Amino acid sequence: MTTHTDSHLSIACGDLEAKISVLGAELVSLRYRGQELLWQGDPNYWARQSPVLFPVVGKVRDGQINVSGKTYPMPQHGFASISKFESSSRTASNCSLRLTSSASTHQYYPFDFALTLNYELSAQGLHISAEVLNPGGGALPASFGFHPGFAWPLEPGRSKEEYEVYFPQDTQLKTTRLDSQGALRMERSPLALDGGALALEESLFTPSALIVFDRASEWLEYRPRSGGGLGLKVHTKGLPELGLWMRPGAPYLCIEPWHGTADPEIAYGDFSNKPGLAHIEPGQTRVFAIRCEITHHHHTTKETP
């Protein structure tokens, strides 16, 4: 059954259990048959598990945004991850948490909004949807992203080099990096895949996250390259960009579907002109979603039905 403390909500269905913090509506645990699949955090590397990124993804220039000639401070990845959400509904297998604009959020972002995170466990895995409602009178400019950090290796006793990320409809990826200040580099470089697969090794993540644009695949799979074992298939909706990241030496892999990115190297002026934003019309709701499905592998495979 669903349990509720002052700081967490717990949900369960079949072999899956999840725990969500009311601070940031952050998924902090995802267990399959008792095994933890999420990185559990270490301040020496990265203290979070799966922060919600809103209303920006990544860093903005000088840590501030400009709206109609006025500047506002904006933390990296926005303020949702450091805001307390209110629980709006709960059952044994799902829960919803909501953050609405207030005097506190207006210090960072002078727009009215309602952000609802819905978590649901089912036989198909964990489905997370984010609904961004614009109750205001003008367009709402915003980005949104998921930032789950999964255990790497996914199962104890395996090596990192045994894993890959599989893109079923791509033969190469269009990629870029962040510069030393956290700004998005403008150049795009092709990264070849082997039968759709990107072999994972720590060197992929130096000097920064690997950022992917224009992928054809609607889902990707984090899985063992050969032999048996668990994998995770990640389906996305409304999230065209993707970040892959880890801090070398740490046992996690972040698979981050985004709508929007960090600020580019070039200036763009008013926040509404920031590349990659969603512009949500008055009274409208934009939905961003992922579904994490447990997969099982019994032998070497390059194809997933």
C-alpha cells in the first residue's frame, strides 16, 4: 500500500517499489525484487538521485535570466528540485505531487505556472509524467527535464564495461558537450553506433556530459552487452534532447531526457528567446513523460522486439 511520511511517499506494484521525496518531487528509490536500481547518492560525487529540472535545464549565463529588462537569479537546473511539493493524490501504486507559482518562485521566475509530477507503477514499469500548466495571460516559456541516475553497473558483481545504451532507430548520434563554464557548445559531432549500440565506458564522460540531439529512437535501452541480466528500457514523450552523464570514478549513469538545454555559448537576450524552450499558450498544459521498463536478457542480443 502507499505510505506517506512528512518527507516521502512510497508506492508499490508487483515486483516494483518506489519512493518519492516531497522535496523536489524527486524519485529517490526504485527497487525491483528488492534490488535498488537507482544510485543512492554520495556528496563526494553527486548527492542526488533523480532531480526534476524546471524551468531550465543546465546552467544559465551568469546564473541569471533576463525577463522584460529585469534580471532574476536562476539556479542550475532551475528551482523545482529545491522546492517542496504538495501531495495531491495517492493510491497504492501511484501518487501525484504539485508545485504552483508563488511569491517564492517569482523571485526566480516571474511567471505563473502549475507543475504536477505523476508517478505510477504497473506491470509495464514506472511511468512518470510531468504536466506544466500555464494559468497566466501570456505564453509561458519553460524547459523541463528528467535526471535519473541509475546504478552502473546495474547489477552487483558486473563491470561497467559490460553495459551499453541501445538506440533502436539510430546508426549514429548527433552530439555536443558543455564548455568549462557549463555552456552548450555550438558544434555538433557525429558519434557512430555499433548496430544501434553505444558501448559504455567512463571516457565517454570526459570532459563533460554527452548531449544528444535529433535522435530517431523513441526509446533507448540501458542493458548488458552480452550474457544474461537486467536492463532498463526508457521510453520518452515530448523530450527531444538527451544527456548522458556520470562523474568518473562513481558507480552511476544518468540518462536524462530533456526539452531544452543549458545556455548556448552565444547570447540570446530575453529569456523567451532561449533556444530549446517550450512556449505554452495560456490555459494550455504541456506533458513530458518517461516510462522505465525492466527488461531481461538471457543471451547476446543486438535487437529488442
